[in-house]
Amino acid sequence: MLPVVALVGRPNVGKSTLFNALTRSRDALVADLPGVTRDRHYGVCRTVARPFVVVDTGGLSGVDEGLEGLTAQQVRLAIEEAQALVFVVDARDGLLPQDRNILDELRRSGKPLLLAVNKTDGLDLHDALAEFARFGIATTLPLSAAHNRGTEELIAALLPVLPEDAHEELAEGEDGSIRVAIVGRPNAGKSTLINRLLGEDRLIVSDVAGTTRDPIRVPLERDGRRYTLIDTAGVRRKARVEEALEKFSVIKTLQSIAAAQVVVIMIDARENLADQDLTLIGHAMDEGRALVIAVNKWDGLDAYQREQCERALDRRLQFVDWAKTVFISALHGSGLRELMRAVVRAHAAATKELSSSDLTKTLEKAYESYQPPLVRGHAPKLRFAHPGGNNPPTIVIHGSRTKHIAPAYQRYLENFFRKRYKLEGTPVRIVFREGENPYAGKKNVLTEGQLRKRQRMIREMKKRGK
């Protein structure tokens, strides 16, 4: 495993900005508001010969109740697993009593400690560092994370305190794993599901809607398979999204859908299937992602409510009847085995390798069973097919008059291929290619003999006309 470095400090001192600068990414959500980050957010710094893991944590506000208390628990877990700590302070705010309380807690951990004085751009460095000199931390570094100044010096100071014998094998962490994005409306149970699968309180769970803001990636190994679970922020209707921070969270969620291989849509069984749920399913289909429908909080319904819920799902999810619907309880763990099996089947179908010869034979059978409707008195000809990619499976069909094939026949072909290759849980894309007429635009030039023959025919026709 790579060594771990945790970024710790008060809210809004620039920890997430520093995290993005060290990992050369934009994974952490950054806003000029306190308390944006709540869960632990992991990334890898690869700018040096010895890479290490960076953990972005929520701000320690000194409150141990509510969301602030849950955030503090996540920070303490990051401190416990880290090999080195970076205490981030704000040079513009100066030294505050809250900083002293955080420093006392960090010193009790016994871990190597570095002090990063952030937001020093435009300030006198000696004055900014002098105020924090009373902390007595040997390694005190000025930096401006927003402008990526001082980060190289921070990395150089970190390397000597990191363990030498750490295995530097990984660095990707997701090679061979199935990327699964958990998506849904606020308070649908996404973080609860991931915590239940992991068997630990990895993510903050609260009854307050909108607890998760950053997309958090969590590795999981289950039944001999590796997964990368992506917890996303809940997505509300566009008309209700007013804060800029929530808009950025929605953008991150849509990016997570594009980055995933399988999307699990979480639906609250106690509420009716909302238009926003259908919109999220539409986004997953537009990205061509494999899909699993997870109906959560199923254990709290009586027999009548379950029957009404199933009828509503059957009626409104007909356009994705190929997606598996699983009824679960993320809180109590029921249905999770079936859910993960559906994820594996959907991923296998989405990445299935198809051959040109087999696709062409299947196309011939489909054409013989049901031919496309006539176009201006002529039937479109479908000659051969070949694979055009996977995730989603794409089938390219070559023929003539394919531009005029009706959508209903295209759906027939899609269902025929899906049934033939057992493509459960993934959309299938059919792409038509029409060969150009090699004689289009060319005029047939007659030879001298053909011209004489044509003139004789014209004279003969005139005589008969008289």
C-alpha cells in the first residue's frame, strides 16, 4: 500500500484546493463556503518518484453534534490511518483558538506533523509565518494552493517523513475493478448502501437531504471481485437547485455517470417514482451505461404498498425493461447479494465481445424472420454486421436504403440481438451504414455503334407512328 497523508484543519482554509493541487485533478469540490467537504476524499500524488495517497477531510469546527460531529468522526479516522499529517491554516484569518485545539489533537496522535500556512499570496511571508511560529512546529511552509505555489516544497518536506518500506505497487487502484456509480435523488440511501456493502461507516449518513456533496470513490472486494463504488450527491429537479454549490455537485454526479461502467439508480420505495428518477435514467442511457434499478427501503412497506409500487414501476419503466429491478434494504442489508449479482451481469453484458461472422448470421436470421417495411416500393437490404465497440455494445449494420428504416424495426433488431446474446442490463446501439452507389452522378457515354443503333430505332419508331 502507498503511504497516506491527511490534510487537516478548520473549515474553509483551503484543504480541498490543496488536495486538487497535489493530485493534479479537480476531484474535490471547491467553493468559498465553510463545510463543503464532509466525507474523506482520496487521491494519489504522482508528481514525484515515490507516490503517496492524499486524504482530503472536512473542517474541524469544534462541534461534536449533527453533521459537524459526523464530519469530525471522518477526520479522526483519516488521522488514525495516515502516516503523516499536514495541518492547514489560513494566513489571512491568522491564528485562532480553534487552531490550537486542532493542534493539540494532532499532537496526541504521535504522527509526523507539518504546518502549511495557506493563502499567503499578497502577504508578507515573514509576518504570516511569525504568527504561527508559536506552534513550535519545525516544518512550517508558506503556500498558495489556489495558485499552486509552495506545493513542491511541501511534497519535498513530506517525502523524508513517509515510511521507506511502503510498497509502491499500485498507483491506479481501479485496474480490473468494476466502476459502479450509485445515483439517485437526495436521501434515497446511497451512502447507507455503500456503508452496508463495506461493513463500516465509511461515508456520512444523515436524515438531512444533501449530506453528500463530493463524488466519493471507495474500493470494494466482494466474492472475489473488485469494485470501485462511486457515491454521488443527490440530484433534485432543476427548478429547485438554487445554490451554486449544489449545481457543481450535480455536474460532478453527471461526470460520475460518464466515468462509471454500471449505474445503480436508487429509488425510494416510500415515495412515488419521480420524474427526476426518470431523468437520471435518461442520462445513464445517453451515456450508454449499463443500468440496475435498486428500490430501497422496501422493508418498511406493507403488502398493499408493495403491490402499488411494483405496478408503478412496471408502468413507468417500460422503456428500460431490459434493466434488472432489485428490491433492497440498504439499512438492514436485505437484497444486496442479488443487487451485486445484477451489477456483475450488467457489466458482463456491456463488455461482451462479439464477432463479425456471428453478428452477420444473427442479422440474416432476424431479416428472414421479419423483413423491414417497403420504402417507395423497395425493401431495404441488410447485408452484414460487425461490432462497433462495447460499453455499450454497438452493432454496425451495412446495407442499402438504411436511412429509411423505421424506428420500430430498429427496436426489433435491438431486441433480437439482446435475446440472442443475453445482453441483460445494458443498452444496445444499432448503427446503420449505407454504401454509396459507385455509379451515382456518372453519365453513360454511348459508343459510335450504340449511337447508330439508337438513330435507327428512332427512325423506325417514326415510320410506325405514320
